[in-house]
Amino acid sequence: MNDAGPKLFQRVAHETMSGQVYEEIRRVIMGGLLEPGSVVSIRGLADQLGTSMMPVRDALRRLLSERILEMDGPRRFRLKALSKSEFKEILSLRESLEGALVEQAVAKISAADIEKLSELQDGMEHSVESMESFLKLNQEFHFIIYAAANRPVTLNLIESLWLQVGPMLNYYIVRNGGQIAVHHHRTLIDALQRRDAFDARAAILADLRDAAKVILDEADVW
């Protein structure tokens, strides 16, 4: 990421600074707002976040230990690019975990949450040309459903997988404008409204697999 590029990060307050900085950087990475191989600097992030360099350094070192980042110099970090085999392994885990949570969410998700999903989907359909808006709405859409399952341990695992695969979502959105996700999300909402666990699981798996196919076939980072 060029330090003079678009401003992706929101400024944070000074209370519990280190944790807030970590969560903000994590949000951007998980949401797919940085491409694989993007380089960030401690000073550049500190300027965008409105903090000193110390909490940024701590947050980046934490992400380094989690294998999300790699060193690219004394004060620069590179967003790790997954190998094709790593991407396929994560896809398999996501299918298992996210498919299970969607099944469990069918009987628990509230009518208000389903209505919120429809609102988010409407927003996604109107923002398919805006990668940042689309990815933000897409992430919120998925995690409303997963949270409804009330399986916090599994949810944490899914968040970890999204953190690793998030940068690859750039390629999916850029290549097809989100049209595939729009179709599968509508099918998923319909299944949730009918409380049909089989169709809901099928819809989320189709969503994950079609996105993965675009990335595996067309991404130029392998």
C-alpha cells in the first residue's frame, strides 16, 4: 500500500490504543481492502490512524506472529500472499465451518436479522462497482448469520480464516463485480426465511466455491 494512496483506515481514540489499532488493521485486512503483497509502514499507518508509532508497531508484530504479515524491511511489513495449496486448504475449512454455522443459524436467526440481511443485500446490489463498500457489506452479511448460530468458538475460527483469505477477495470482486455473490445471497435469504437448513447450507457453499473458482482461475498472485 502506497502511503499516499487512498485512506482506508479510520482514526481511533487514544483509550486502549494498542488493542484498537490491532482491531482496525485487522478489520481492513479481513474485509479484503488490501491486496496480497501490499506493503504497509509503521509511520504510514500511524499517520492514517492518528496514533503514535508504538501501538502500530505492537499491532503489526502481533499480525506478524499470526503469519498474516511478513517483514519487508526494518519498519515495513508485507501482507502475506497465500499459495494455491494454502488457499484450497482454507476453502475446505471454510466450507465445513461456515456451512455448519449456517445450518445451525437457520432455526435461531431472528426475523429482524433476516430483514437486516435483505437491507445489506440491497446495498450490495447498488454498490457492486465499489469494491470497498461491497466488501464491507458482504462481511457484515456473512457474520450476522454466523453470529446467529451462537457458536463463539467456531465463530472465532472463521474470523481467523477470513483474516488469512481476506486479501484474496479483492480478486473476486474486481473480476466479476460481485454478481455471483448477489445471486447466492438472495437464495440464502430465501432459505433462511423458509427455515430450510439444507438449502441454506447449499447456498453458502455455492457462494464460497464460486468465489474460489474465480480466484483460483484468474488471480495473478500464484
